[in-house]
Amino acid sequence: MQSIRVAFRSIVLGACCVGAPLGAQSAVRASEPAARLDVTVGAAAASGSTLREESTWSMQAALTRRVARALRVGGAWTWRRGGGRSDICVLPSDNSPSCLDRVPRQSQATLLLGTGMQLDGVDVDLVAGPALAFGEGRPLHGVMLGGDVGLGGEVFGFVVGYRFTTLRNRAGDRQQYRGPQLGVRVAF
């Protein structure tokens, strides 16, 4: 929990320090919508202390609201689905073999804080925030980082992004997910 607090404080300070210069560079039009809903899907590489490396897919719905010129806050819900059973086994130092698990089905809730700018109709955003994942297995907590480029009109557009999530639990299990996302954006 301490690592999440430190990471979240770093994100807040980073967004404030980066957001001010970006806000000065980007002109916010009076007609620019304040809220956005991004729905994306993508492939991800999954790895972890008890997982074999494999591909998985995810779907994410993120709702953010502009609260200052270049500062956005919001939340995201991510669904993940892994592959089949693993036949990869490890032999730990205590000589008791164990097989690595497949990537679990998970849901993840993330609070988002981000910064962004608009250049010639292209939105460029960076977001980060604390994450809580649950589903098959023990709940995990960690941090999600992401970047997006949005193209299109003021109300409807397309978004291309990249997500990196690192998670762990009290038992020491850790998981990482990283990969591209593609989807649609609706502003209102």
C-alpha cells in the first residue's frame, strides 16, 4: 500500500509539473467538450511471478473530465481474458515443483489523473493512476500508466493508445500487462 501512495503522489506532482507547460501550449476552445468516454480493445503481453508469459486481450472503458486547461481526472474499468492452461513447471529452491498459471480473467478499476494537449485536431494524452484488479485468484493492487492519441471530430473520434499495468498482492504475487489499444472516443 505504501508503494501505491508513493506512486500516486509522484503521478500527481508529475501531472502538475507537466500539465502547466502543456496547458500554456495548448489552446482550449470554448466549444471543446469537457468529458470523454474512450472504449478500447487490445492485445497485451502478460507476465508475472506465478504466470507464464503469454498474450491476452483486454477491453477498457475510460471516462475522464477536463478540470483545468491540461488536467484530466476520471476512472477506467478494464476487463482481461487470458489463454489456456499452462504446462510450464518450475522447480523452486525447496524442490517442490509447481506449474505456472494461465493469465486469469480479471476486472480492474483504475482512478486516472492525466495531462494532455490538442495540436491541429489531434489529442495527445498521458494518464496514470492506482489500480485494483480482482477476479480469478487473489485481488491485486498497483499502478496503470497509459498514453493515447485521439483523431477525429469534436464529438466522435478514434483513439490509439498503449497501456502498462503492474500489479501485486500481499502474498508477493506480481503481474504485468503491456500492450497497444485501439478504440473509439465520444466527447460530451
